[in-house]
Amino acid sequence: MKNIITKFSICLFTLGALVSCEDNLDQVPYDAFGTENAFVSAQDFENGIRGVYSALTLAGHYGSSDAGSMLSAPDVMTDNVTLAQSGRNTKARLHRWGYDGNNTLSGLYSDNYSLIYRANQVLSFVDDFEGDSKANIIAEAKALRALAHFNMVTYFGKIPTQSGDANSSLGVAYVFDADANIEPARNTVSEVYDFIVTDLTDAAAGINVTSDPGRMNRDAVNILLSRVYLYMGEWQKAVNAANAVSATVSSRDNFLDIWTDVSKDGLVFYIPNETGVLGNQIGVTWNQGPLSNIAIEYAVSSELFNLYSDDDIRKTAYTAVATDNFGEYNAIIKLFGREGQVNGEVDYKIFRASEAALNKAEALFEIGGQEGAALAALNEVRSQRYAAGTAPDGETGAALEAAIHLERRLEFAFEYQHFFDVKRRGLGFERPGTGEFTDGSGTPSERLTLPAGSPLFQLPFAQSSLDTNPNLVQNSGY
């Protein structure tokens, strides 16, 4: 039986007595009230699109606290971190690539489809809306829908450049309908990426050039589009999308302040995380407490730590020496807290202008014959990260290619990208055999090697998801 909302139409009561009642009962199905009756005014659509954005902070997306699947999982599964034995073993199964249908990122799957459902609801009613913000709302909904599908397909499907069979393999279901009971089959990777590109190119054409905090703008869409094209191996299109980004790389002088929310330099899309509004302590995904008595989940791996030169500002911005009763660690402080705080309550930083420069550098190199332009794009970032006169420069050939990929790793450490950068290149992981302490002692990660081509680069779907949708096919190897 459907729930119904009983609505009395124009019933007037005076001094407790029924004076008149025009009509009898107008019974509206509950689901109908929640859709067409909810999307009428400009404010309704503003509320609707804000509801789509709010899904980005669900635990299975960029997340809240230490449950965030996009917040930390892409680094937990890599050689960027070493599990701290004194911690809570948060995501330890992911770290040792020991996931299966009963231990996987089920929240990532369900919460992304929750976002997609909300976006599709907005889009399904927006045709009848004639407000000034219509084009922007459509663009935002499509951009967010694309982002959610992209984040899922990078986990659960292959990446187009990963292997020769990637495009024809199964990705995820690209959903356009606002139907909570849908049981869609998986699209191929090629189909999913084509749908993502269509949504993003539409969004880039209609979205506002500037936006309020917490909302995407044209630069954010073009950064995402350049990343998608990079993953597709569409090098010139990746360059074109990166060139459409007007935001500039954050300066070295402001870089430390970005991570304590003092500066917004170079931030293109971020979600404010203020006390009393969201107030999520997202930094506890890496550690809790002061540096002098830390409760640490993961330490910076010795390999990654040694890749940062002492004159690289990112070494200071991302890492710090911390201690507990067991020893001394190179701790991850990228989400540590605002000035004077260690509570992990900082803004969600989703897209930064430095990505456009690094996407462009890689794509230009891959096109061939444009090493000078690729080096120039790379140096847009390096000139703002190293002390004056100390940045590497002048590489050519294989050395330039290696420098571009190194810079991506250094720039986006603990920031959603390294696992996918290795995966899309068809490579594997070889973790250092050192422990979690600064001197390399302690206990190494349980598993050190994830070979190229391993099915573990594609995560399994949760058994609960397979049970709910009979048309969902499990990935091979599980």
C-alpha cells in the first residue's frame, strides 16, 4: 500500500467550528508529492541541487570522518602509506588488497548512486522550470552525475588506457532515470566514459563561470573533463580542456595556508566544512591527536617521504614528525586541522588548478613533438613548490616523462589520485619493505606487491548489491 499525504483544500476554521471546506480530500501519492510538487519554484530547484552536492559528503563518497571511500582509500591501496600497527587497522583489508564480495566499498557504490538519483530527480523536472538559474542547475546536475559515475567506474571498472581490452570490458551502469527501483545492467567502460564526456561537455557549456563556495564552476568542470580525457588517452582533448581552465597554480607562499583553510589560492572546487554546519572531522582518516602524542592510522611510506626534497614546500605541508609511546613517525598532516587545531576539521578540497597544468603536461608529452610545451606546463607547478632556483628543469625524453609522473605523485599524495594514476598506466605496486617508523623500523605492510594486470585493480561489488540487482555482474577474480 502506498503512503499517502492527505491534503485538505481551502478548509477554514473559525473558533473551532468548520466554516467551509471547498473540495473533499485530495489524496496525493507520497512519491508524487516528493517530486513534481517539490520542484516548482526557483528556490525548490536551488534546494534540489544543494541536495545533490550534499551527497558528496556521504561516507561512501568524499566521506565523513574515517569512513570516506574517496577521501583516503585511493592512497590506502598504494605505496604512499604504511599501516601503523598501533592504530585501529582502519581499511587494513583495502591496504593489503584482501577485499572480496563481503568486504568491499559497498558504501561507495550505494552513496554514489544516491547522488545520481538526486541529480536525475532535478533533471527530470527542470524542463518545466523557467527561472534564470535553469541552465546552471542543469549543468551542475550533469557535472555531479558525471563525477559520481567517474568515481565508481575508476574503482569497479578498468581505465581505458589500462589494457587493450579495457574499453570493451564492463564498467558500471550509467543511470539517467530517477527510479529508485531500477535494476540496470553494467555498461561497457567505453560507453560509461562516452556518457561522462557528454555530461561534462554539456555542463561546461552551461555552468556559471564563477560560483559560490561549495558549488562547481566552469573551471571545475574543465579540470574533471581534462582528467577524464587523460584516462581515455584522448591527449589533445585533455590539453584543450586544461587550456580552458583560467585558475592559476597556487603560489609557494600561500601553499601551507591552503591546508589550514587560511588561503583558497589555487582551489577550484571545495566544500566548506564549518563547525555547526558540517563540522566533519575528516582528518581522523589518517590520525588523531597532537603530534606529541598521536594516534596514527597510516604513516607516510619511507619511499614517498624520501622522494620529497627538503626544499619542496609539500614536504612541510603534507608531512610532520609525530610520536606516540611506540616510536616516531612521518605523519600525514594534509587534513590535520585549521590553524592551532588537530581535530581534522578542514574543508573538502576536490579540484585544484595544479591538476590542469599536470594533465596538460602529460598529454602534451604523449602527443609527441611537444616536449618544450610539456616541460613548460610541468614547470608551472614545480616553480611554485620548490625554493627559488632549486626546482628540477630541462628534462627531455624518458626523463621528462618520469618527471611528470613523479610530480603528479608528489602533488596529489593523500588526495584521491595515486591508485588510479598507476592503474591507468597498466603498472603495478611495489611497496618498500620498511616499517612505519621514521628510521624504517617497525612492521612492513603485510603485502608489498600488487602486480600489473592483477584483477585486484578492479574492486568487487558487494554481495548485497548483487543480491539487490540481478542484472549486476561481478568482476572477474571474485
